[in-house]
Amino acid sequence: MKPMHWPYWPLLAFAAGCASTPGVHWLTEDIHPVAVRGDRRLDRVRIWTRDSVLQWRAVLVTHDSITGIPSSLPTPCDSCRLALPVSAVDSLSVGYPEIRRPPKASDVLLLIAIIVL
């Protein structure tokens, strides 16, 4: 008689979901929000201009230009900073870090039920 093996894949899937690294949540925003006065500093942006999409970090948005460092370049590269006039920007998405929430009680109970069964 063969020993009965319960499927481990639900446990592995649950563990993988809990252990994954946080990502980036992208939101399309107005380049000059009404609530922001003066210059605006952003960590990560995607800029749509004509037929190109640029991904920059360490971004500074002023009333007439947007400057930043391309994400593909090394971090301490201030001499690599590029600039675009605001009039050339068709759309702007801002990258915000996703916040990891602890697992819900129902997820924990489901995991316990899978283990027990």
C-alpha cells in the first residue's frame, strides 16, 4: 500500500505569495497637480512623450521642465541627468512602492485547514 501524500502546491503557493518582494504601483498623474506648489520631487516616473516611454528616477518637476536620471544608469550619476520641457510630456505615471500587508485571518485559517487535512 502506498502512503497517502497530500498536495503541497497550495502551501507552496501561499508561502510564495507571502514571501514575494514588494513591487511598484504605477499611477497616472497630472504633471502639475493643483495641490502642489513649487517644484515637485518624485522617486520614479514613466514619461510618455511622442512615441517613446522613458523611465526615470530622482525626478524634479518644475513649472517648465522635468529632469531625471534614466533608470538604466547607475545611481550616483548626477551628470547623467536629462531634461525635457513640460510641453513635450504627453503623460506621466508615478511609481509608488507597494505596501505589504500581513496575511488576513481567513488566509491563515485556510492554510491551517490545508495542513490539517
